[in-house]
Amino acid sequence: MADMQSGIGPFVGVFLAERGWATGLIGTAMTIGNIAGMLITTPIGGFIDTTDHKRAMIIVPGAAVVAASSIILLSQNFWAVAISQVATAIAGAAIVPAVTGITLGMVGQKGFNRQNGRNQAFNHAGNMLGAAASGLLGWRFGYFWVFMLAALFGAITVACVFMISPALINNRAARGSKEDDPDHQPSGLTVVLKHKPLVVLAAALAFYQLGSAPIVTLYGLSAVSSKLANGPSFVATIIVIAQGTMIVSSVIGMRVAEKRNYWWIMLVAFLVLPLRGLSAFLLSGWWGVVPVEILDGIGAGLLSVAVPAMVARSLNSTGRVNLGQGAVITIQGAGAAVSPALTGWIAQWMGYSPTFLICGGMGVVAAAIWISMRSAIRHL
């Protein structure tokens, strides 16, 4: 599912840059898509809580991503690209809580930590292999074959999802209702607004994403614009290194969480971002891709395990786990939505190096929020 979910998304920045787009315009198009995804994520999470057709919430959005990727290949008109980014973001907003819901429905709260860790390890492996294959195909044959690979993986994903019998998904467990009390009613929709641990988690993640989200795109643009690298192969290398590291860090995060709580895992992830920004500032091109993306893999791998598990644990018995997942992704997405346009224009005005330092500083802000509000979330 990993390659289908992203489509040609990781390659969009360098694809447009090679066709004469400025960084500010690239960032603006991506921001439009991110804002759309941010606005729809919470309602979709609530819908996933209520629907018994959770498999469809992976199949339909996945097909939408593949279709959206084709738009960019056919037209580089600004609004065509922006609409494609909107479709991709909305589809991605549905897939993440849908996978969480299906996992909870199959293994329950007790098995969620371990199964979510496995899910994330395989997800990162799929991203790594998909990016390597996409980079090779893009380098040798062009971007069209990157799209074709995403479409192929989309077809395989649909086949795999249909192999999961609906009878294996407990819909009460999938939404986080009390598994031993069939008469227990879900909490009101406002539970996510009143839940302090969830608010703290979302706020810290918003600042983290504000700094983390644009670094890959900006680093690729920096190298390609300086003629230090070939676009498709360089972006693929960035993704392969990051995703390979995420496989390891997600498994470690799963193991650590079984012995300690998630607070420490989140803190480490936040503190990795300043180191990543500093590495991007000091190193450029092929020289810096390894340390920058290893640090990216550590932070993102830990978060991929910790965030869904913290939300599921925090909202257990409320019946609103997927709504909570959507709400956290929405606030987190606020940072990711603003960052491409903001950092794209900063990079255009000030240059790439100062922008990397600003991005790293967002990790310090996230860590400060996390430490100062520890009393609210230390039990998770």
C-alpha cells in the first residue's frame, strides 16, 4: 500500500522544478493540498468510527491517489497540480485512520501496540522498496513509469484488502468501544476537544511537522537546483535511506513501548529534528543525504508507532478512537499544510541553508511543549 498511497508525491517537487517552477509556487500548490487534507481528516475519522465498510476506506482513496498522480503528468498547469494535491491529501487522510481502525478491529487494544509496530515496519519497507524502484524507473525511463508502478501497487493493494474477511474485523473494537460491554454507547463528538492529553499531543506534533515536513522537498530542490544530483535518483535515495531507518526505529519503538510508556519515545523524536536541520544546514548534495535522512528515519519511525498507539490508549472505551486519530492528524496537518508555502518562500528569499535552521528550531518548540506539559500525558 505504501507506494500506492504516495503515488508520485515524493517526486512532485523535483518534477516541477525541472519544468521551471519556482520553490514558492511549488510550496503553494502543495500547501493547498495539505490544507484540504487537514480539513477533511477529522470528519473522515468520525465516519470510519461509524461505518462497517472499513476496507472500502482503503480501496477507494487508494484509487484516487493513483488517478491524481496522472493529472500532474498530463498537465503542469498550476490549478491542475493543486487539484491533484488536494485529491492526494484527502485520500491520504482516509487511509491512515482506516488502517488503524482495521488493526484495532482485528487484534483489539491488547494486541494493538505489537501489530501497529509490525504494520509500520512493513509500511516503511514498502516505501523504501517502492522509492528505490521508482527512482530507478524515473532515472532510466522517465516519470511516467513512476506513475505506472504506483498504479500496479494499487491493484495489488486492492487484492490484498479483499483477502481480509469483514468477519475478522470487530467494529466495536475498531472504534475503541468497551469490548466487554455491548450496551456501552460512544462518547460525544466533543470528547476530543476536552481530552487534554490529545490536545497536548496534537499541539506538539503541529510544530514538529511545521519543521519536519518541508526538509525532504527543500533538500531535494537544493541539490537539483545546484546541479549536484539527478532529480528522480536523488529523491529515491533520500526516501530509501529514511524509510530503511524507519523500519529499524519503528521496531525499536514498539519494543521500548512494551517496557516503558510513549512519553520518552516522543521526546526523542522531537529532539532529533534540530539535529536534522543542523545537518541539512552544514551539508549539501550527496554529502549530506545520509545523516539528514537517517535522522528523519529515526524521528518519523518512532512517531509512526507512538502516535496511533497513544491516541488508541488515550481514547480507549470512548468509541471515538478513529475520530481522535483524525483530529490529531488534522492539527498535526496544520503544521504540514503551512510549511511548504512558508518555507518555500523563505528559501526563495533567504536561501536554503537558513531555512533548514528554522525548520530544526521547530523541533525545539515541540520538545518544550512536550516537557512543560508532561503531567498531562506521562501515563500514556
